[in-house]
Amino acid sequence: MDNYQYYTSRHETLAGIVARLKRRNRVFILTEILFFCLFIGGLAAYVGTPLGWTALLLSGLSLACYVIARLLDGRNARRIAYSENLQHVYQHELEALQGDYSHFDDGRDFVDYHHPFTFDLDVFGPRSLYARMNRSVTSGGRRLLASHLSFEKICFQPREVAFFSRQLAFMDEFQALGQERKTDTLGILALRNMMKGMPLPAWMGRMWAKLLACCMIGLVLSSVVLAVFGVLEATFPLFYATLQFFLVFLLCNAKARSIGRQTDLLHRESEGFVRLLRLCERQQAWPESMEAEVEELRKAMKSARLLEDFIRRLDRRGNILGLFLLDAFLLNDFFLNHPAAVQAEVVESETMVYEAEGLFHPFLGAEAVTNDFAIPDGSYTIVTGANMAGKSTFLRTLGINYVLARNGIPVFARRMRVSRFNLFSSMRTTDDLAEGISYFNAELLRLEQLVHFCKHPSYREGLPSEEQHTLIILDEILKGTNSLDKLNGSRLFLERICKLPVSGVIATHDLELSRLSEERPDRFRNYCFEIELGENVTYSYRITPGVARNQNATYLLKRVLKVIEE
């Protein structure tokens, strides 16, 4: 069964379940009305007819049946909500198979124009890699996934990712429960800290206050006992208890109301969190490498029994962070939707390793043309080719598959072998009129950022400093100047940057730049995307060694200008 059939089958099955539960819901409503009417009728018969205790007994039984029907109705309503949410999970996956990712969080708030590579490689934003992968249902989980894809956190382990990709039922249920109410994990943490730090009057913690409270409760109970045995008037316990109530109300009302509001808010915010914890409690199998996170989840699971326990014991960030990690692992639908993806081999090496066979871009699907490509350590690959021949897409293919490989997520290739290194790209430079930055100035600033990134590990802002080697991916260096100046500037930049522990793939239209391979064959090499010119332009989208011979700009422009002559 392929993924489309799986989603369709589950969606249709759930549609039948929802229809059956809704029919049952109508029966419960009629049953509740019937027993409530019998309850009222029994009371009326007890008061106004000679049936007496028989009518009262009937009224009591009707009330009990009404309560049971209400409980069953509530349980049935929860099953309807859960089944509809699970149905939506499969419906959204069916839409995703057809290219509609509008129902998924695309992480546009993580877009960073100055990040070393995420902006150029479409990691965040509409129809991005994040939109295609993200199935998280907590705010902490979505942020954790974003930090992994941008290399700001320790990357996922392949075994963990592969393990959760096989837990289809568990992950689908996780999403369905999370859809009922999105869990703002940072909000829960903030409320917890607020309640822990809530100031209370000093006297409330004194021993004498606790002893006085116990004595007051004891006096109320004693007055009840004495009233039962006739020592005190029957109304005295009620009067004394009322007096105590108003005394406590005057002393504690303000703080009690404040605590009550915070507790109620914490209860509402934590409902979704508790549901997810209970699901995790039922899950028996876990990866061995996640023992620490699972242990933290178990501690939080104990807190989910009662709200009081939840507030008292949910006392460490790790309890919630464990759920963040699990939520970020919701990648099973990504695996299922892309069965051709394979696990990359990530090796430990002092030199840069990048070898791929049958590599293609994950956004292209079945129409993608695959390519074999390897990047020798310290080499610079000059990629030439005509417009629309596939140069920019190929550069993004190299980058985005490395992002997947580094996170232990299957890549879009027949085989891929990489080491751990840093990544920096420059492909989408834009001007900024508000800041007075021209297009050319923006290019220079980006190249300056690249140099600092490659030369100074501390400049990497949280990226692994121990990984000294960097792969740079550049699309048309210095586009904002004239052809000769661009060529000379590009040559100067590449000749200088090759002194650093850097490898690079550079796409360009400047065929003269390919002469660097003649001057420095040990560092520079040429590859191209060739086209065939005839009655129409034929694009192969295959990368081959050498320099492109055919260009298409003039050819295509002549076809456009024919309109003027007609």
C-alpha cells in the first residue's frame, strides 16, 4: 500500500466512525431528555400524588440514569472530536501529496536573511523544507525543529529519527491530540514560574498560623459532635463555621483569588500537554539513546494525574523539554510521503567529504532529474550553463540534502556520504532602500560575512566551532557590477578564499572564470549544465565535466522580439 492509499483508507475509515458516533450522539441526547423529564415527573408525582416513596424512588433512578447518559455522551463527544482531528491529519497529508502545504506551519517567523544558509536554501517560509517536514503540535517542538534545521542545536541521531518514522499509529495520534488545543509550552513554563514566585504574606508560612488553622478546624468538628449529643444548640456549628469562613475570607481572599486565576489558567493551558503525556505513558518502546528524555517524561507523567500534582511536581524544565524533543520528531509523514529518500552515511573525517549518487531536490518530486556529484576536499567547482539550465536548483540540492543528512533525516539520493562541516551560501542578495543599502553593497556585506564565518569560528553564532571546514555555495558572485569588473572581482575573491579551509561550488555565466582550472588545476575544476539549441531549447538538467558551450539568452530574446515584427 503506497502513501496515498494509506491516507485515503484511513480517512474513509474515520469518516465512517465519525458518522456512527454522531448517530450515537443523537441517541444520547434523546435519552438525556427522557430521563430528565422522568426525574422532574417523579418529583411532581411525589409531591402531588399518593405514589409517595415509589415516585421518589423512580425520580432518583431517573436522575442516576440521566447522569450516566451525560457521562457517556461526554465520552462519545470526546471520541468524535478525536476522530475528526485524526481525520484532518490524513486529509492534510493527502493535500500535501498534491503540493498544498497551507495547513502546516511554514516557520516564516524563523526566516533570517542574514543566516549562513537557511534563506538561500528555502529552509523556512511558504512551501519551504520546514513546511514540508513540520508536524509539531507544541510551540517548543516547532522551535526545536527550527534550531536543528539551522544547525543551532545538536543534530538528530539517525536511529532516533528512523525509530519514530516507524511509529505511525503513535505519531498520528500525537498529532490528533495536539490539534485539539495547540500547546504553548513556553506559556506553561512562564505560568509555572509565576506561581512559584507568587508572593504570599509572611504569616501564612509561620508555624503558629498552621497550628491556628488546625485548631479552628478542630473546633468546628468538635462543635458538630457536641451539637449531635445535645450539649450545644443545633445552630451553633453553622453559626461558628460561617464566622470562621468570613474571617478567613477577609484575610486570604485577595491572594486566594490571584492563585485561583493562575491555577485555572495553568489548567487550561496544560490540558493539551497532559493529553500528550498520557499518550506517551501508554507508549512502551523507546530508543535507548533517549533514556534521559524518557525519564524526564515519566516524571512529568506522574504529575498529570491531578492538577495539584501537576503544579507541585512539574518543577523542572526537563519535563517539558522532553516533550519538545518528541514533538520535533514528528517526521513520520515526511518519510511516508517520500519513500525514495534514503539514510545518508555521516562519517567522522578530518577532511571534508561530500559524495552523492542519484541526488535530486526534495521539492521536485517524480519530475526530478538525478545527478551524481562529489566535492573533493579543498576544491572549487565552477558550474557554468545557460539560463534555466538548472544551476541554481543544483546548488540548492547540494545544500538542502546536506541539511537533511546532518540531522539524521533521509536524503533524496540513491546514496550519500558526507562528513560534518559548516555551510554558507550566497544566492539571494537583495538591496534595502530603507537602510540605504544598494544591491552591490548588499553583495559585499554578504561576502564579508562569509569571510568572517570561514575565518573566525567564534563568528558562527552558535554553530559548531570544532568543525573548521566550510562548504560555500555561491550563485553569481558580484552580479551588481559590469562584466569585466565582475570577472576580475570574482577571480580575486576565489584566489583569496582558497587560502582558508574551504571548499566551494560556484555557479556563473562568466565562461572566462573557468580558466582558473588551467591556472590552478589542483584547486579548481569545471562542470556545466549543457543545453541543445534547435527549433526549441532542450534542457537535460544533467551536470557533466567541462565548460558550457551554448547560451540561450539571445536565442530566447529573439523569439520574444518576433512579436514586434509581426
